[in-house]
Amino acid sequence: MTTTDLHKINTEADLDAVVESVLQDAGVEYEDLRRQAILGRFESEKLRRAWFVIAGLGRD
């Protein structure tokens, strides 16, 4: 996702689409990313940022 990508979140489906987009961009499955967050050890800075985006959307 680039800084020019904007997403309006009006529905649960919109939220799901944004989360899926973040996961795809990071190249990770949700459960793997969640495991890294629980351990507090991310494999990369990109994955750490992806988790904080998802957590900020209330999908953690």
C-alpha cells in the first residue's frame, strides 16, 4: 500500500478488505503476524508496522 492509497471504511466488509490488503502487502498470514505480536518479536519492521495498522483498526 502506498501513501496515496486511501480507503473509506464504512462496513465490516470494507474493514476486512483493508486488513487483507495490509496482510498481502506485508506478505504474511494473519495468524503468523499475530504470533509475532504475541511474542513481541517481528521478523521485520514492515511486519511490525502491519501489525500496528491492523491493531489500530480493531482487528487484533
